[in-house]
Amino acid sequence: MTDTGEIIRIASRGDGVTADGRHVPFAAPGDRLNPGGGLIHGPHHAAPPCPHFQLCGGCQLQHLDDATLEIFVRDRIIHALTAQDIPMPEFMPVHVSPPQSRRRVAVRSAWAGKQFQLGFSSEKSHRIVDLTQCDTMVPELFAVLQPLRAFLAPRIGPKRNVEIKLALVDQGVDVLIENWSPEGLETHEAMTGFATANRLARLSIDDGFGPTTYWEPEPATVTLGGIAVAYPPYGFLQATKDGEQALLRAVQDIVGESKLVADLFSGLGTFAFGIASGRKVFAAEAERAALLSMKAATGKAGLQLFAEHRDLFRRPLIPAELNRFQAVILDPPRAGAREQVTELSKSEVAKIAYVSCNPSSFARDAKMLIAAGYKLQRIWPVGQFRWSTHVELAGEFTRQ
């Protein structure tokens, strides 16, 4: 007889689900509900490493062991494909990023009485969890939080909340403070002192009119495919270095021996630079700062990489343009790439490497490609945001 009170799976938002369909927060597969409504932990229930867990919105799954985390990442993708009636492809091994690996984060500030707080928001709330520990971000980013508190607290009024965006670049920590404007000589001198004391790579302020850099001893860069690329303040990066490498290996495997490749929604060139050696690559990106960084790096490296400023939602590549390429890489935002996929469906491109941060929009676009004659061959599941319900993947499509 089935134990209706046993947790059998984890739902997309992180709740445990019993055999009879009840949702139980912070439950793991193998846990059981006792008659009084309490939870009896099973073999897959892990001790959360962070004291903020269950209150902080940064993590939803610290109560799961590693094996269950991998199953969750894979199942999120399977459920999305099933919802679109897509035949299951071959699944490659799941990659989950290790603790303390996230290199790009945004935290918020708020006053709670006389206490200045800095951290992530609570789940489904605007309340700030003042972080005293974080097991997701790289230690270099976490180490900046306490000096940031000391610097900002005397200068942020109780009615103003700021957002601080941190990224680890080649030169150290890049800091962007939003919704604040420094005033007075003392504040500007304090900014220099804060940046110097903490050996920041860069300190920028955005008071609503775009980032202004106040401290940058040498140009901030990120290395992509062995190429140092100028990094705009809080520009897009894959969340972890190891996750980036896992996705890049998948893309390289899909592209194979193709010599003419298009990288669409290219960003700074994570995949374009990663595959550029020995190939001709066309890259399209709508974000101007990222595109200019990629162009400058390409010129110095002497690669055959041609970049175009192009909004692929308003002006996707059409079949006559796409058919020049042997393979296409897609890495769109969470909403997917409906407009570009519509044109790809009409094309003769032999291979598509689709990198996605949203299994649902990926499945929707995949259904369109499959209806047009493509086959979804393989999927590489990636959990860059450890202990989070956020899942990424790379999918391989081939023209039948």
C-alpha cells in the first residue's frame, strides 16, 4: 500500500509533494508526514549549512542532499518537455555548481529600526535578511559586505534603499551601487578610501542615469575563451565559472567541426570566444556596451569574429541569412527566442545549440523547431544557482 504521507518528489518551486498531492515546504523525498502534521526526515534530507535558510530568499533547496539536487534539476527540464508533448532526448550528466561559487550577485539595503541591513530579500517579501553568512557566493564577494555596511550606513537615510551589485572580475570585485548619489567632498574621499582599502577592481554609482565609474585603477575585464574582455558595470556573466565551462563544453560538443557559426544573443561573447579558434563566427547582440566590449577584444585577439548590434526580437536573422551558417548558438533571456526560432524553423541550418535559463520557454521554442523538422538530440542540465529552483540547460537540435 502506498504511504500517502510520504514525500515522493520536489515541485518546481521547491515544495515537497506527497503521494496524495499535498505540498509540504522544506521537505525532501523520503520524508514522511506524521499524524500530527510534523515531518519525519528521510535519507535525502540534508542539514542546511546556512543559518538564514528558510528566511532568506536566496536559497530554496538547502535541505536536499546532492543526489536529490541533481534529480530536481533534471526533473524540472523533463516536466517542461512533457508539458509540450516533446519526446525525451538523451540526457547528459547533470552539473550542479559547488558551494561558494556564485560570482555575480545583487543585494539590497534597508533600515530596521537603528540597524542597517544588507542582504537578500526574504521569499515572497520585501524584508531584507541581513547576511552574516552566505554559502552560495564566492568568498571574495561576501568579504565586501561588511565594509559596505560600514561605508553606506552613515550615508544612507532611513527612507532610502539602495541595491548593490557585485561581480568577481579578473582584477577583483566590481561594485555598482544603485539608487544613490554621493554628495560632498567627504563622501567622495570616503569612496576612494573604501575602494582602496578593499582593493576593489572598480566602484561605480548609478543614480538613475546610468553607471558612473568613480574608481578603476585598471580596466576591469573578464576572461572568455582565453581573451580578456572589457566588463561593463554588472554586465551579464554566467553565474558561476564552473557552470559557464559546463555550458561551453556542451556548445563545443554540439557545434563540432562546423566552421561557420552564428552566436545569437551573444552578450560579451561567452560562447563566441569559446569556439572562435579555427572558425569564422558571427555574433549578434542588442546590448550596446556588451557588443562594444566584444568588438574591442576581437580586434586585439585577431580572431575571425564579426559582431553586429542587432535586436533579435525586433529584427531576427531570416532564413537567407541563417543558411550561410553550419551551426547556430542561441542564448536568449528567460522569455526565450520566439521570433528568432520562428525564422530558424524555416531555415536549413544543420545544428542548433540552444542555451536556456528557463526550461519552460525552452520547451515552447523546442516544440516549434521539432514541428519544423528538427530533432532534439541531447540535453545538458546545469544547476548553476545551487540550492535554488533556477535551472539552466543546453539543448542540441539537428535538422532531419
